[in-house]
Amino acid sequence: MADRRTWIYDEFSYTGTDYGDPDEVAKYEARMGELRDFDAEAAEIIDAVGLCREHTLLELGMGTGWFALRAAPHCRLVYACDVSKPMVEYARSRAVEQGLRNVDFHHAGFLTYAHEGEPVNAVVSQLALHHIPDFWKAIALHRIAATLKPGGLFWLKDVVFGFGIDDYEAVFEESRATLPPAFREPWVGHVNREFSTQGWIMEGLLERAGFGIESAEEGPLLAVSYLCRKKP
């Protein structure tokens, strides 16, 4: 039998910005903070998944850990994962600085994180699933469902294409034009090198993985936030 490592998708390779580069990690959060309100986003997610003190939470694709560190005071334990080792080390150092002892960091991703212990109450993933192709998204979503308790909640935010095929050039250019100049080239790189998918495919992948979609909210730059519940 072939070694599975020869055919599983290599999620540790970088299809977009190289966040294996420590210099890029140092810049990432400040750059994203120009476009996003991290405190407001964290509060929205914590409320949506009903996080409380006895709960456990898994975040996949945590980046610099901005959400995991904000969620930690609201629950018993956070498992926080990323495929960029410098991202993991950066987030770990910030947890130490903040005196947080209930964040369990892992250098792993959608296809490689191996959950140990009881199923979690909630899973969060933001702007990370587009780093893997659609077939491997299906595998990833099934693995996420397996980590959740029955009825557990999954918050997924990612760039999802909900427009008609004939409109793609106009939609991409309009989105690009809304960004400050420094962000326009990275946006083009996202579109032409990464693996964002169409809305009907994403919804089908979620449903086939055993999730019921409770809400889907569109945001800036074609991002969609899905709140999903694992079916009994």
C-alpha cells in the first residue's frame, strides 16, 4: 500500500503569501488590522457559537492567534492550529505575555491536525480553507465534523464566489478597487493563485460533511460567514 504522505495534499506548501516567512508574520496582523476590527469580529463569533466557560473550542488556520487569544477567557480550553510554524510561535509568545494558560497550540492544518480528547463544542475557521483545493476541502470538512459534538457549531468565514460566471471580471475588478492601494496586489494574488470556490459548491460540501447551515452572511471582498450545526 502506498504511503499516504505521497498522495495527501501538502497543506504546508504556500499557495499565496508565504507565512512561513517570519518577516511576513510580523507584518500580517498590523496589515489586517487596517481592514478589520478584530475585537468586534471576535465578539460576534463568540456570541454566535454560544461560547461559555465549560466549553472547548478548536480554531483551524489561526494565523497570529488574534481570535484564539480573545476566545480563551470565555471558555475552558482552546485548541489553536496553523500550518505556519512562525505563526504558531508568534501566537504562543503572545499567549505567554497575556498570561493565558488554556490555549493548546499545534503546528497543523485541516488535513493534519489530530484531535485528542473529547469532541469540542465549537470549531472556528476564518479565511483559511481557500488554501486547499475543493476535493481536500471535502476531506477537511468531514474531519472537522468528526471533532465536534453532535449539535456542535462550526463558524466558517472565507472568500466564496456567489456571482454569475459571466460577471467575474467586473466583480473582481470592483472588489479590487474598494481596497487601499497596498492591498490590491495581494487581492489579485488571492484570486489567481488560491482556491476560493463557488457558493453552491461550498454549501454542498458543508451539507455532505454532515452540517446544517443555519445562516450565511455576506461581507466585504466576497467573504461569506457560515454558521453551521453538526447534525445528530
